[in-house]
Amino acid sequence: MQTSTRAHNIALIENVYGLLQAFELGAFEELVHPNFTIDAPASLPYGGLTTGMDEMKSRMSSFGQYWDDPSFGLHAITANDDGLVTAHVTLRAVGKTTGEPLEMEVVEVWTIHNGKVAGQKTFYFDPAEARRVAGVTSDSGI
């Protein structure tokens, strides 16, 4: 049973990455708890704590203002018996204002509850570099 739950949770998160990359928020919404949370570095213009789909839609809109052609290269994904899934990915995108490519390692820790995403915390390898490539030059608006 544990192996099956782990496999399900890994498949769930792999599916989530595909949906987020494609900005398929309707399908994503079916995979999450209503009050799920996502926590990304507050130093990013689309960072901080997000709760629920309305805030997620706003976050994705903000993310899209800074990046073109985002994709996630999955290196490794693991799950434990307590509903935690850890993913090591490379975020690839192009800064809309700078035209520079970003290739940033990211670790994300996902929480799964009753088969749905309940939370996620994102750790960028170098948030300052992501800000620079995104064209964010000050803390205004953050």
C-alpha cells in the first residue's frame, strides 16, 4: 500500500508540473485542495504565500508577466510515507524584459493529503539571479 501511495503521489506531482507549464489552471484545480498553499521566495515579484485558486491565478498571471517559454526539467522526485513529495527541477525560461535565458535549479516540497495537493514550498538556488534575469531592479511592487 505504501509503495502504491508513493507512486500515486509522484505521478500526481509529475502531472501538476505538466499542467502548470501549460498554464492549465482548470485541470490543476481538480488536483488540489480548495485552500492549498504555495510558498515561494518573497524576494520574487510572484513570490510569497498563495492560498487557494484565486490567488494561484493571480500568481500565474504575475509569473507570466516576467517569463516567456517556461518549462520544468525534472531531475529527481521522491515521496515518503507521510504525503511529502520532493522534486529537484530545473526551471528554464526567458526574461520578458531582458531577453536573457534563465536556467535555475529549484527544489520543491509538496504536501499531499487524501490524494490531492495541499501545499508546496519552493526553494530557488539563486533568487537574486532569477530577479536579475526577470528584469526586476528594485523591491518596488513586491
